[in-house]
Amino acid sequence: QVQLVESGGGLVQPGGSLRLSCAASGRSFGANTMAWYRQAPGKARELVAAITSGEITSYADSVKGRFTISRDNAENTVDLQMNSLKLDDTAVYYCNLRTVGVPTYDYWGQGTQVTVGS
């Protein structure tokens, strides 16, 4: 059974930092992209950052220069370092793993709450 387990969410003051981690297990995933999405109350889920097996990264414009995504292919883990956090970063953050090839499989974590406030 495939599992993506997230950790690291919490409450942080504006300008502060948090690090999210996600560990995937349950099968051999082959080439894949791991990503972080977020969903704020009343808003659609949006892509925050992604990283391929070859460690090519991409970021939403709203987090460029503040967030850094990284991964460990041997451990099937992905981290999201979030710095200079803003009130608008408040959301539930979800880890995603998407396999490369046909068919494509999408796996999701259960989500972790990040709240930026005083």
C-alpha cells in the first residue's frame, strides 16, 4: 500500500520559517515528480513547488525566492523549506508523487496545516 506521510506543519509568525517533510513508501516508483500543493480555505488547491527525479525544480511565482524544494531519491523523501513566511501562506500543504510513464499514477499525502500568524 502506497503511503505519503507529511510532517513539519504548525504555527509560525510572519517572517518565520518552517520545514515540511514527506516520505513515500509502498512500492518502487521509478522516475517521478514529487511536489507540494496547498489549499487555503475557500480556494482551489495550487501547486507550490515540484522537483523531478533529476532534481529539476519549479516554483509558483508567489513563493519564488522564499521556498526551496529538495529530495532524496534513495529515501523517496521530499522537503519544502519555507522562509519569510507570509499570512497568505496559511493553508493545508499536501505532498504529491506522480509517476512518469503510461499509465501515470498520482499519490497524495493526508495534508499538514501551516498557519502563519501571531
